[in-house]
Amino acid sequence: MLISAFERVKVAEAAVHSVLLDKRLIIVTGKGGVGKTTIATAIALASARAGQRTLVCEVNARERISGLLGRPETGAEITSLEENLWAVDVKPHEAMREYALMILKFESIYNAVFENRLVRYFLRFVPSLQEVVILGKILFHLKEKRPDGSWRFDRIVIDAPSTGHAITFFSVPKVILDTVPPGALANDAKWMRELLIDPAVTAAVLVSLPEEMPINETIELAAALKDRVKIRPQAVVLNGFIPSRFTEGDLEQLPPGELHDLAAAHQARAKLSVSAAERLRALGYPLLIVPRLFTPTFGRAAIEEVAGHLGKS
Amino acid sequence: MNPIEAALKTSNVILCVGPGGVGKTTVAATLALRSAVDGKGSLVCTIDPAKRLANSLGLAELGNAELRIADPVLEGASGQKPRASMHAMMLDMKRAWDDLIEQRAPADKREKILNNRFYQSLSTALAGSQEYIAMEKLCELRMQRGYPLIVLDTPPTAHALDFLDAPDRILDFLDNDAAKWLLTPALAAGKIGLKLFNLGSSYVAKTISKFTGTETLQELANFMLHMSSMYEGFRERAHQTRALLEAETTSFVLVSGPMPERLDEAVFFHTTLLQSHLRIAAVVVNRVHPPVPQALWAEAKRLPDELRKRVEATLNENDHLASQDAKGVAKLAELCAPTPLVLVPRFEMDVHDLTSLWNTSKFLFGEAHIEPATPAR
């Protein structure tokens, strides 16, 4: 019976794959430690494989995506990782510079003003300025076109901060619109917000694990994104799923001792996985299941496998 | 003496820090429980506890208040009569900010500050402000309350530095000439309705306003003006906070998991703490999979064929996780040397009730051990 629940879920995957990959901006978020970066990388890889020019962004983080794919660090420059796939680790200082230069046009002015130590302190205190330039850079690339009029990137995948920070981060355009009087900043916040809340453009993917805290947080996060931030959750990924393996009869057959306990522990986790799937499915979004992987090193091969599970049809 | 036990004995403040999702809250609650039962009264200040942990601590309905955990509850968990009391509280960031303003701002400025749009974003949405208020609260608890030990579960920071920087950042800002330069003319003129040209009709101010909008600067200046009477207080407390973090009686416990994807973050955290000259009692490696005893493989061989295959698959997976974790542990030990590592095994279920916290404490105190597997080949 447990197995069939798992099978049912897998059938849904194919549908989800097509739903996910028709959005241009995919925001991957969830509790710390649930595998956001893995899932973001896998989605980006799947997107690139599908022939879409894809940019995957880390947000002021310790860069991991390039390493997961077995490539050298990209840093704050958009760097090609392989065919159709680019990565960047967006840093506030560089993003601020790019943004300021766009408005000021002159590098000398930028250097004189924005590289000034005192001014830097001041800017740090302007609410959410750091977030808005990071988000601004990412969304700028979403609007960017090539000379032939096609998008520079067909799709952008954001490996977003974890729950609370993600809500803060994506609320920033609204916070700015509410706090900051009309001006360059408010104008930018306006178009950013419009892109973020447009369900035809943007989708959030919530990553979770079959454990109590991550599930609770996913449920709260889904509500917060939908009601407060107005970003539509598009799918939920249950990472680290443990499929059922033993029946009650099997467990009875095993003599009491460590072997029995190991099998029972496996089954307990499998049960937890199923109830986690049920709780998450009750949210009403398509649920994608990624089984727990047992690979010696977590690198490219593992990402490929995860991408396979996400894209199964 | 085991490093965690030593830290509990010599410290009156312990901060549990580390990457998200590794069990900081559980470790913090465990330390407070153990300390109280062993005779040093404690307060655990958590940020966002799991519902079941909050329930078992009796915190479900509570906000910012400190609540005493009933002695029979402690006794039920540990099987011994607690020799001191344990308190627990949840930190509500927005409430803490409002309290700070209500207690510290001059009467005529309070409403103006609380209603200022900059304040609202400062207290709810501004990155770094959570970290700052957590430090403020810690300082306040330390100064004003008599807890022999306070254990702080730190907020899930995106970046180690945000948290450690928080007091410095406020100090930097208040100490720096930019604020004075922007505000001094207005302060001198005693003007509340600050005009932009008072900010210095300088080239710099004009350029910034091009960026943020003129009125933004103006509003911000108003906000800072209202806050200005609190600057000295901020400065003083930021210094106190910094001193508290550096005190001999303050220890950091860095909590990490053994999995490779969290390692870099933990090591980075460790380096940052060291560079900031902060005292790290130990690196707690949480949820380590213990190795599979060799004898189990032989035992599995005696099972009927079909069941044997599935049992062996389970053994293989466990073996895999154990050797992967062992690799992580070895790497952590190497990169965090000479800070001692303390290993806590992965329990069958999430640790939420006080009895499991007590069991966890045995591993933290070195009364129970897991030997990590031989690192994967």
C-alpha cells in the first residue's frame, strides 16, 4: 500500500515537469538544509538540457553550484558552465555597482560617491537596499534581450535564501514601494514586483524533507508566499524520500536485535516519508518526489540523478 | 573533562551557532536542560523551536516571556531531581524591537519612531536587524536577570557574519562620520523638518538622492533625528554586547551536520569565529550515522533469500551513510583543529521530547560515544 502511494506520486511528476518548465523565473526555497541548492541545480540542468538558455543564480551565498557540477567557481560574473547553462553568485557590492552605474552612467561619479567609505555606511542603512540591488540584477537579466530580440536567458533559476530570509528578500520590492517615495528606486521596485507576482512569469518551488520541522515550515512558507508576498507556489519537492521496503511480516520474521532494529528504523522513516507526502499534497500543489540518494560523493552524478527524478516522464 | 561539560561549568553565556537545519535549537535546549538538572540554573532563549519541542518545553502559547519548566518535567526527563531550575523563552523579534523603543526612546519621540516607515521596515524586514535585536536581548537578559547560564539559539542567519557583525555594524554606523556629517547641521539648528540642503547641499548628497529619491533621504534623516537621542544608548549597549561576546565566560558551540553540503558552511563559520577572537568550546557534529557492525552482515546471510536481499540493501545504505558521515567528520576535525569535535548520533526519530534531549546530553557530555566509521574509500 505504501508503495502504491509512491507510484501515484510518480505519475504526477511528468505533468509537473511540463508545468515548471514553462515559467521564466523559478524561485527555489525552503528550510535550511533541505537541499535547495541541489534542487535548483537539478532544475537548471533539466532546463538547459531541454534546450533553454538557463541562468542559475546563487544569492550572496557560499558558492556551491559550480562545484556541484564539477566546474571552477564563477564568482559574481555570469559564467557559462556548459551548453545552455550559465551560473552566477550575485553579491551585493558588485550588484550595487552595476545598478548604480546604470543610473549614473559615469564610472568616475560612481567611484567618487559610492566607493566613498562614509557613503557606503550610509547606504547600508537604507532599508533593504542590498536586497533590492541583488534582486534587481537578477530580474534585469530576466528582461535582457539579445540583438535578434530573443531573450538573453529563456529561464532564470534562483537558489533563494531559506524560508524567513526568502520572504524578506522577495518582499523587498513591496517594502520599498511602501517606504520609499517616488524616484529611481521606487520605479525599479515597481517593475520588479510586477514580474515577481506575475504567475505567467514566476513560479516558486518549495523544497522539503520528510521530517517534522521542514514540513511545518513548508506549509507556513506556502501560505506566506501566496498571501503576503503574492508569489505563486508552483510545486513542492519532497526531497530525501525513503520508499517502503519491509512488510509487518518481514519485521516479525527478523529475530530481535540490531538487524531487526535497522529494518524497523527503515520502515519508520518510510512511513514518515508517506505521511510527509500526504501532508504536503494536502497543500494542493503538484508534489515531486526525489528519493534519498546513496551516492559516495555528492557531485555531478547525484545532480544528474535528481534531475532525472524531477524530469521523469 | 569533556569540552561541552567544561563550557557549561565555566560559562554563563553559551551561543549555539551554525548553518541552518542542523539542530541548533535541539542542542541549545539540551544544554540548558542538562545544566539545570546538574545544578546550574539556566534559561534557553530559542528563536523558532519545532512545535513539538515548544510543546514539550511548555512554550506553545508563549511569546517573549520567560517560563519556568516545572521540576517534575525535568525529573521525568532525566530520572533525577533537578538541582536548579530551567527556564525557556521564545524571542519575538518585532516585540523585542518595540520594547526597546518603548523603554529607551524619550517620551516625545516614541510614537514618531514607532510609526515611522523606516522603523517598521527596520524592525520587521531589514536584513541584519533580527540578528541585532537577538544580541540586544541577550545582553539585556545577561545584565538584568540572574540566570547562572543563558543558552542562546541563534537565528537562522543567511551568513555567519551578519550575526557576529550586528553589534559592530550598528556601532560602525553610529560612530562613523557620515551620520554626524548628515545630521550635525540640522541638530545644530534644532530643526526637526530637515531639508535636504541641510544634509549638505553637497555633490555627494545630490548623487545619492538621484539613486534613492530625494524624499527618501529626507525621511531617513527625520528617522535618524528621532533616533538620535538613543544613539548613546545604542553605542553603549553595542559595546557591551561586543564585550559580552568576547568575555571569558561566554562560549560558542558550533553545531554542524556531517553531510558534505553543510561542511563548508560550518568550516567557514569556525574560521569567522576564530578570526573574531571568540571562544569556541566545541564543534558538535549532529545526526551522525554510526557504522554498521560487521556481525550484522553475517547475520543477514542466514535469512531467507528474498528478505536477505532487502536487509542487505538496508545495511548497504546505512553503511554508505556511515562512511560518508565519517568522511565529513574527518574533514571537520582536520579543518577545525584544534577545536574538539563532539559527535551526536542520528536518532531514529526527530528529537523533540525532553527524554530524548536528556539522551542527547549524554553524547554531548561524553558519557556515551559513537565511533565514526572508517572514512569511505
